[in-house]
Amino acid sequence: MIRYEFDTPISPAALADLREAVGWNRMERDLADPRLHNAFHLCAIDSDRLVGYVVVVSNGVTDAYIQDLMVHPDKQKQGVGRELMQRTLARLRSEGVYMVSVIYGEAALQRYYEELGFYTMLCGQLELRPERDEAGSEAP
């Protein structure tokens, strides 16, 4: 049975493993950086294994940003992501936050987010950090 827990301490390695399982870069060094902060996160845990994760960054009053939503491939298409999102949106609503943004990198995810109440709008994004090699070191 999957349990859902807000703000449970999660190791950078466990997060990096989940990121890798969903096909993202590990970012383990960044995840261990003590400067990294968020408003809150919600974990989906199955038999003490992290199988889902959503992290929210917010100004705490008007706006929030769903930074990452991940579900382990073994648990996808089973409602874990939807449960994570519904609990996250309920918490934001209870805190009075009324504008929630999410960036999804695949057009195939548009319908998923629309079913949760999101609508598509134009935006821009710029990455300022230096490129890194696979080990996480800055590339020349």
C-alpha cells in the first residue's frame, strides 16, 4: 500500500535514483546543496521505497510552481501522480495560494494537466547555469 507524506526527509540519493528511473538527469550534487529550499514536497512511499515525488516552490501568498512531479515507471498509470497532484493542489488551496504553474516538457502531458484543471499559456524559460558533464562537474 502506498502512503503519502508531506515533507518527509528524503535523501539526495533516493531522489536522484527516482529522477534517473523516470529518465531525468540525477542532479545528486544539486539535491544535496544546503541552499536548496522549497515550500513543501510530497512523497509517495511503497514499502519504504520512494515511488513518487512532487516539489512545490511558492511565495506563500499568491503563486506556486510545481517544480517536479515524478512517478517511478513501475507505478505509472496507477493513479499515483494524480493523487500526488490532488493532494498538492488541495494543500495550496488551503494555504490561500491561487495561482499555480507547472512546466511540462512533453506535449503528450498537456491533456493530463488539463484534466487537473491547468490551462495552457505562453511562457519562456532560460537556463543560466553552466553546462555540466555526466559526473556533475562544470564542462569547459
